[in-house]
Amino acid sequence: MLSVTQASAEQPHSPKEQDWAGPEALCPGWLEDEGPDGPVPEDSGDPSGATHAYEVLQGALRHLGLPHTLDRSSEPRTGFGPLDVTVCILGSPTVFLPVLLEGGTRCPGAMVLCLSPTWATRVPSVTSPGAWSLLLSRGVSFEAGGHSTLDTFVPPRRANYVTGTIAAEDPKGGWVGEVARDLDCPTGCSVPLAHRLEDTLVTRWVLAARAGLPVPPTLAFVLEAAGHLPAELVAPGVRLVRLEDPQGQEKLVQEEVDAFLGGSTMEPYSKVVVRPAGWRWRGTGARSTHGKAEVVAVAQALVARLHGLREEDSVLLEALVPTACLPAPPPRGWAGSPVPRRWPCLPCPRPPGSPAPRLPVALRICTLVCRSWGNRPQLCQVACAVGRAECLVGHGASLPQGLDSSLQQWGVVAPGQRQALATRLQAAAEAAMAALMATEAELSAQQRGGARARTDLLGVDFLLACVDDTLELVALAANSQRCLETCLLAEAMGRAVGQPSGDLPCLLAEVLLHQAQRHLVEGKDILLIGAGGISKGFVWEAARDYGLRIHLVESDPEHFAAELVQTFLPYDSREHRHDEEHAERVTELLRARGLQPHACLSYWDDCVVLAALVCQRLGLHGCSPAAVRVAKQKSRTHQHLQRCCRGRPPPSTFAVPCHRLQSHGDVERAATTVPFPAVAKLEFGAGGVGVRLVANAEQCHEHAARLWQDLRDDADHPGIGLGWGNAMLLMEYVPGTEHDVDLVVFEGRLMGAWVSDNGPTRVPAFLETAACLPSCLAADRQAQLVHAALQSCLACGLRHGVFNVELKLGPGGPRLLEINPRMGGFYLRDWIQEVYGADLLLAAVLVALGVAPVLPARPAPRTNLAGVMCLGSEHGATLGGGGALGALRELQSRGLVRLNRLFEETSGDGEYEEPCLSVACSGATRAEACLRLLGLCQALGIDSPRYPVEHFLSHFK
């Protein structure tokens, strides 16, 4: 059997065990006799142990077949400034080594290992009064290919993110705890938080009361003055008794023990454990085991433990929870009845055909969870430990193995049942992390060990128990580092037998680098050209969250964003055919205000060329104005690509025949080169306004005449490109499914790409009707779209930025519709962040700053989204007077739908209207998301014969 105490506090390892059972198991170099000859570091004038730690690092690199660290400390590295990413790992050279190596590949030179407190200096922060900045004068930098260098930094290099190996058993956490205290950058470790995680009573309260997870029944005794616990600690399965004086409490203890052992929660258990708890008791092995019937002995053990009780300690009486005992897996080749969904608690049986009974064993499930993109919990890895039931199965007591094979060993034969348990485990582990994050957010800066201190990596241990004849995951305890060591060991063991490298080091490196980049943008001055409408309202909220200082240039002097930015610069730039002049005026405005922005960009379609011109004048990062002009003008995009004939296939493959229309004479000339049916639309248009399928030249004449009459300049329909004129183009109609590809490109390199699908439009119009993310397409078809989108952008000169590319995909491959040289509009930023965690807005800021954004290398969707667009002409009455909008907002507040307001008003003129609202539902599968959305639209009246939502969703299969 396995008890919670066996999971929460390990027995000290014997000398024999210590060769492999602790952090050193991650890398044999830790204890190998490969250090330098001569005295130990302390005897050689190295009290911090840096020399020994450095030699340990070399042994670890040798073990992995990697080159030794190149010593460049005699040649100081210079030039590090406020836009350089620095992730600092303090302490052990081996615990985070796989993460350091992966980080060196993803972002060469950004990961720095600090092996000694003498390598770092704490100076008062200039941005956060009362906090400290960490400056590194020395460190081991990691580069691509497993290379590392010992560097000296002159001037010292400022850390953007700090974590390390806290000595949790030390009141001050060792030198790592001292260095990491009260920093002004995100800090993934601190002594107070490590002590909280090592306190079984605190973590059990978080797991049970805040995460809603089952925990072993627990009776806890603490002092009345215990300030590390909440004033009202109430948690299912946990009873807290506060004592003013631990002495002379025999009667009270006996009464509490009688009530606890006789209670209903203890009925399934036959044994209990008495032990002290708190960070100082970690690994002491101080405990005693008793039968439940030994009431007097249990009370005496508790009273004995209460002597010398301190404020930060507790004494626990808890159930010894046994591992569920399932029927043995059938012999290979045995064909019998399937394993039932519910397993009774049975004595361990003798497997069929086995000459001996199975010995009782215990199973410990170790999970590692991280604070991932968007501050969301994400399960990184699971590792299991199996051992004899009568022995302690703690971290390092046995070699880890996978969850799936462990469940098979336990008798869970059906793959669907194992997957269901894995899904439940993921939900439980991520719920634990979410609860811990919420709890830490309620603590003061002093209680956390600094205003920026938080837990970014969390280990949670579970037991597979049998409760009411069903398998139940019982949360045992949390820890700050042991699960990380166990999971990294499992990764290393897999590589030794030829298994492909897992995602764990990559995922953790991405998380640390992402947090560092988030801190890097804080306080940066961003010049934003064009505020846009309500659909861009997320920009101002995101700017506040990221700590950006926005200086806004906007044509509307009464724009609502004027009160939401650092500096508001009203300037009328709506006549974009004079953008060269506007760019000069804008730079004069900046000089007059003394503004020197770090970056300049635009999310508003009309202003992308002006933003490129301003960047050019200010010497900031961005695409050339010529490239943006080519992309902005649709006919020029295709005509330029048609001349790009190099490559296999060349970019010309993706271009579509088209012809610019400025007069009716152009229509006649276009009819001789563009086959019908064709698509007529505005040359500089946006939002699908005025796009129409025409069957012949006559229909094209009619549509052009009407459009040229109705849409003359920006005042007729703001925001759709009329500031560039109302020229049109006629392009060949491309059959197939329509898709959006959102790209992040840095200096010509693809950093990230996301493909979404669009539903069928209401021909002859082409307003968007529905969409889904992730794409329904197979991976190879998505790859075709991404390649075509990237090559089209690069061929046009778009090598630096965040771009939205619209394409059609037919049997012959992808064809380009248009390139939007800015971040995707409508719902795309919100959806990509919800499904994949990556934020296009932050990526655009980083690229504009000249920093290569770190994005998920192997993005796995968290959910599926399906959405439908609402039109004022079709749904204005339903959304307004019908009350549907109020109902949708209520559902959104409960997390049941996602709404993206595109315009404030829901009324529309029909002919040239744009969607006013996007309504989306999520689901574990695409089919589930579509079904929920269809039901919602039918219930609220969004679905109708004139607007058949079921048809719009029919492509998403």
C-alpha cells in the first residue's frame, strides 16, 4: 500500500541510494569522479562551490556527448542592452540542463547559467521601487548545437527572468534564495513559495478547497499563531485544530482522534500515519504507522509530536491510502470479456496461468505542470513510480516509467479507458496549478518573496485509489522541484533506448523565454498609427497588461482611445494617397513632443503604408514601404508575383490573373484577359465590402457603376480603404475552400503560422459567414497553405512582421486571394490566443522591436472553436430588441461562448455592410463545437432560412 505520507516526505537515502536517487540521477556526471584533483572547493578558496559546480557541468555535457564549455571569460562580451533577452538559471548545473540546451537552440545566447552568487549583483531597481535588478557579470551561455561558453559581461547583463534550484530545507533557501529575493523581473522561484509547496498541510488545502481534488482524510494540529495558514482553513477531507499551547492537550487530542477515526471518511481505510509536516521536515522520515483500531497509541503518538511544535509546523494524522488493486491483465493472446468500467477493490489475484500470486505493489503518479502561454496551466509530462507496497515509493526510490504502460500493468487493458484516465489526470493536474496560481495571487509581495515571484513549474503527485468501486485520482502533495527531476530523468532514459526526444525541454524552454520576452517589452514606447474601431479594443487592454507605453496617431480627435494611451497625437491622415507627406508631419509631431519610440507599427489596414514610411524615417525595424505598397494594392500583388518565376514551385504559381479597373473602358479590356465568372472588388478594400461574383462583363459594368457612385471616399464608408481611392480590380474566380493563414516572420524566417478555415459565403457576395480553428485540413494540406503564404509574402518583400494571408485551396493546390500586411483582423487574434496560447499582438510588438519572438514550436490546440458572423441586416432586430445580445453576453460571462464585437451598432445597410459580431463556441472536438454553435444560433434566432448556419458550418468536417 502507498500512503500520502509516503508521497509527501521521503526517508533519507542511504549512501548506496544517493548514487542515483536524487537530482544526480538526471545526469551521472553529478557524482562521477571527474572533478579536478586536489582539495575540495571550500579548501581552495571557493566557498561558493563555483569551481566544483563548473566541473560537474562539464561531466554532464561529456555524458551527453556534447563539447565542453568554451572559456571566453578573458574576452569580455559587450553590447547587451534593454532589448536583449536573458533567462538566468541559478544554482544546480544539472537540474535545468536539458532546458538550457533547448533554450540555446531556440534563442542562442539567451539562456545563462549562474553557478555562484559572486557572478551576480543585486542593484536597486529603477522601475520598481523597493525591488532589485539582477545583473550578471559572469555566466555560462548556451548556444545552438549544444555549445556553451563561460562568459564575462561588461557591462553586467540584466536578467529578464530568473529561476533556479532553491534549497527548500534551508530557512533562507541557500544562496539561490538570497539572490532571487525581491527582484523586479518575473521570478519562478522564491524561498517563501518553495516553503509553502513543501508544506503538506498548505498544499493539501489548496488541492482540496481550491482545486476540488480528493485528498487523503487528514486531521491536522497547528498552533493558534500559525500565520502561514488562512484564517479559515476549510477543505473537504481536512480538519484543522488550532492549539494555543501544545502542552497538556491529551484530552483534546484523544477526543479529536476518536471522532476522526470513527468518522465516515475513514471507513474505507485500515491504517493511519502520524507525522510532523512543514518545510523543515522534508525528507526526515519522521513518522509512525498504526492500525486504525489502535486509538490510544495514535493519540499518544500525536501528543509526543506536539512537543516542540513551531508556528510554521503542523502534526498530521492521515489515512494510509492504498493503491487500487485491479484484476491482473490477461495473458498475451487471451481473448476474454473486456475490462469493466468499474473495478471493485479486490485482493491482488493470481493471474491466469501464473504459478505465483502477485505481490502487492504501490503506484505513484508524478505530474509536472507549467504556467504556459497566457498564464494558463499546461500539463508537461507524467511519470510513474512502482514499488513494493510495504516500502516507501518516493521520488528517486525507483526508476520512472510511462503512465500508459503503468496502467496496463495495473490491469487497465482497454486503450479507451487508459486515455480516459490520462484525460482526467491532465484535468486534475492543471486544476491544481490553476488553484495554486490563484492562491499565490492573493498573497502579499512579502509572502511571495517579491512582487514578481510566482510558481511557474509545479509538481503534483497522485495516487490511483479505489473509492466506491471506481478508480479515483487522489492528490497527495505538491513540490517545487522533485517532479521536474523525475520527468527529465524519464526523458533521458527514453533517449537511451532510441525514443525520439520528448517535448518537455522544448516546452519548458519556451515558457521561460516567453516570460522573459513579456518582461522585456514592459515600459517600451510604441508608436501606433491608427486606432481602428471597437474591433481593435483589445489593443488597449493588452497594452496595459504588457506594460506598453502607447503613443497613438489617430485621425479622429474624439476617438475613445485618446484616454487609454500614454500620448494622443491627433492628425488627419485619411487621404492616404499623400502618405509621404503624412509621414513627414508625424515625425515632426514626435520631435516636437520629444518622443523617441522603440518601435512603430499599425494594426489598422488603412495605415500600414504610413506606418512603414514612419519606421523608415525613424530608423526602426519594419518592412520597406515599397513592399507594403505592393501587398496593400491587390492587383500589384498578383502582377508582381506573376513575375516571380524562381523556385520550385515559383511564387507565380499562387498568383491569379487580374486587371485593375478605374473606368468602364478598363472593364472591357479586363474582359479579354480575365475569364468569367470573375470577382470584382475594391483595389484597396477591406472586410469583404463591395466584393461580388460577376458572370460576365455586363454584370461587372453594373457593379462597378453602382460601387463608384456609392463609395467615393473615406466619409462614405470609413475603414475599408477608400482613403486610397475607389479603384477596383477584376480577378479570376478561384474554386475551392477559403482559408486564412496568419504568419509571424522575423528577418525572413518563419517563426509561427496558424491556419483557419472559412465557411461558404452567400454568393454572389463574399462576406465571411463562419470559421473554425484549428483547421479541418490534413497536415500536408495545411503545410501547402503555409508555404504558399510565406513564399508570397517573401516574394513581395514582406520579411519582417505579422501578416494575414487569404487563400483558396483547390485540387491543384493553394491560390492567393490577397495579403494583408498587418495582424489578422476580426476574431483571429483572440481565437489563436485561445486555441494555441500565442498572442499575435505581442509577436508584432516584439518583431517591431527587433526581437525574434519565441512561439510554440509544436503547437497543440487546447480546444476547437467554431464561429458564425452576425449581420446588422439579418440579425439587428434579434440582437437588439430581441434580447439575443444580452443573452450572449451572459453566456460569455460564464465562459460558454466567445464574442468579438466588430462594430458598436448592429444595424446595417445590407449592400455594403460588414459583420457586426462574431459568435463562437468551443468543444473538445470540432463536431462538438459546431453542434453547440448550431444549437445556440437556432435558440437565439441567428439561424434562419435566409441565413442558414447549418450550411455555413457544413465545410467543417
